[in-house]
Amino acid sequence: MLIRFTAENYRSINEEIVFSLLPGKTQQKAHHIITHPKSGIETLRIALLYGANASGKSNIILAMEFAKDFILKGVRPKASIPLEPFRLEKKRSQQPSRFEFEFIIDEQAYGYGFVADRQRVHEEWLYALDAKTESPVFERQTTSNGIVNAKFNHDQSIVQEEPQFLQFVTRGTRPNQLLLTSLIENNVQFVNTIYEWFHESLTIIFPESYATGIQVGIYKDKKFKQELESFLKRMNTGIGEVCTKPVSPYTIDFPKEVIEDALNELTSNDKSSTKDKNVDEIIVINGSGGRYFLLLNEANEIEAYSLSTRRFVSDESIDFDMFEESDGTQRLFDLFPILYDTENKVFVVDELERSLHPNLVRNFLSNVLETTNNNQLIVTTHESTLLDLSLLRRDEIWFTEKSPSGASSLYSLEDFKPRHDLDIRKGYLQGRFGAIPVFGSSLKPNFIEE
């Protein structure tokens, strides 16, 4: 579960912004709150970000994505860190950027963050948190000469490795590398759960993203397939069944090098070394040409399948390839895991309403809030019909606004303390809460004659 995300000096974010999933003072809709007894911390299940175009909504999501990628993938030795500092204030381009996540794993809260520029990671930290205190697990600093130093708190029960080994790993950490990444690469056990949170729990979905688990779920999990079909029927798509059908990997309509890379990856994996001989190696390929998956079966033979949909008309069934489905229907496929997954994931969706009818978007959010899983959903949206206090709490609604200097700010509807019977949508569109576009006196181009 995400508690808070903080970012500073990244793209349109100049000064520090803090996006919080902590409940405010409102007492409405208590069932939207997830309670974590061990830490004493409560978190919200959902949050919506509104704002004019180019106000910075997506940049907050991109800040999360950058930090996640840097943690999981890092950069090559001597390569620049692909940071994009705020460019509209000259001094900021020479200053480091800051990112921090506070989150909960198995009822234990942590705070992890780093300060970096394109050349090096200046600072990095991991803290164990509860409702009132924070205790360092490790703190890292990099000198101007590129020497990495770190202090580890061996009073923390999770830090079980020998001090000498941890210092050995620290000395081997490059200036442009996160210590967390280095610890993972050296099999330091106490950071495994931190890594897994970023790798498995924090799921970021952009407008053009594809959910890679859809094909695997349909192929391996009968319940997943049934629940997906039920969901698509409830959303009135007309789809009666979701199918997989065998195809030749050489007929898949994707660039030749993509298919060759996938085939090479499959055949290069030595299945005999896996612990479970019954586990198929699966590679997913998604794109405008369709949705496919390739696997190496128990006989070490390559099989390829395409994902398709089936509609029933009278006594006849008619199949459609995924590329024949509308953008909105395909978007529903990619959003479905938010409802199905039961592993306490954090789903971050940029432009939730992309290609979807307003009523369908509202119905989807209602479904999310009615599920019994403890997933979190964070979305950016322009869909004003969701601004309804009969659906959401006021601390679940956030706004971004861009200043005259081009810097994004972030604030919550909770700051305005509106009455529970206020028409939030009307107030928003009238500019009561800011975060709407401001037009000039005329939108007509000067070159158009009367």
C-alpha cells in the first residue's frame, strides 16, 4: 500500500509536491479506508487527480515511473542518469531531484527515497516507519569524489547480514547506482521485500500500456478467464467468451526482430534447470497487431497463441481478433486486473477515461470500491462526472495547477473543506477549486477572416 509519494525538481515539478493516501478528517465512507493494525497507519483505497491539460498530472505519474525504473533497471557504468529537472528556472537544471515513497509491506511501513542528478546519487535512505516514529535501516551519501558511504542500522531486526559484507557491497556501488539496486544484485536478503514492492506491487498503466498478465491469466487460470468474461459482460461489450487459439509464431504480424528475440529468449532458457518442470516459460507480445503469447512446452517445443474474443449470434459463434476490438474494449482488458488481483497492489492509471464512456468509468470505479481486495487505485482523469461526494470522499480528490512560472502544484479537495452536499462537479467547472484551463479572450486564430 502506498502511503505517500514525494517528488521535487522533475519535469514540471519545481518545488516539492506531496501526494498523500492518508485519510483526512472527513468521516464519510469509512469503508474506503484500509487499516493496518501493526503500524497504526490508515490508507485510502482510491485517489483521483484532476487538472487542466499540461498542468502536471501525468508528470507526477512519470516521476513515479522514473523512480521505479531507476530502482529496477539502473543505468550502465559511466552512463548519465536519465533525469529531467525543471527547466524553466535556470538554477534548477543544475540541482538534484528528489523522490520518496512511503509504503506498507506485510503490515510494516517503510520510507525509501533518493536525491540524484544526472551524474550521481547524492543521498539515499531506507527507514522503518510506524504511526509516530521512523528508524533508519540504511543511509547512503556520495562524496564529490564519487565515493559511496553508507550506515546500516544493525539494531533493526531485518538487517541480518554481517557489517563487513554490507560495507563491501557499499564500496562496490557506483556513484550513478542506487545502493538498493546494488544490495539486490548481491543477494542481500533484507531488501528483497522492498524490491518486490516496486517490481510486483507498484503497477503503472499509461494510455498506451498493455497488461502483460492477461494472456497468462487466461491460459493458466480458469477462474481468471471466467471473471474476465463476466466483467466484460457487465460492461456491455457484447463479448461472450475470451479465447486463445494456436498460431504459427512466424505468421504473427510484428516486426521480424521482435519475434526472433522472443524465440531466442525461449530457446535459451534451460527448462531442465527450473524447479518446477511443469511450469511453462511464457513470453507475451502486445501491440496494435494483436495480443499473443509464446511458450516452450514440456517437450521443449515452441507454441504460439493469439488472444481473441467470441460473440454468440443465434446459434452461431463468431470470433474476432483483438485488433478488431474497439480501443475502449481493449482498455477494459487492461484495467481488469485491478478488480481481480488480490495481492495488495498499487495501480496507477494515467488517463483512466481514455476511450471509455463516462457511465462505464463510473461503473468501473464503483466496482473497485465494492471489491473486497485491498488494492489501491490512483488515476489521472478529466472525467468531471466522477466529482461526486456520493461516490468519493473529499480527501480522495486531488488537483494539479500550473503557476505563471510553469511549475506544477498539487493540492487536495480536503483543503477547501467543502460541505458534503456541495455540487463538486459544478464548483470545479466554475473554477472554484482552480485546476481548470484559462482561455484568452478569443480562441479564433488571428489569420481567420470574419
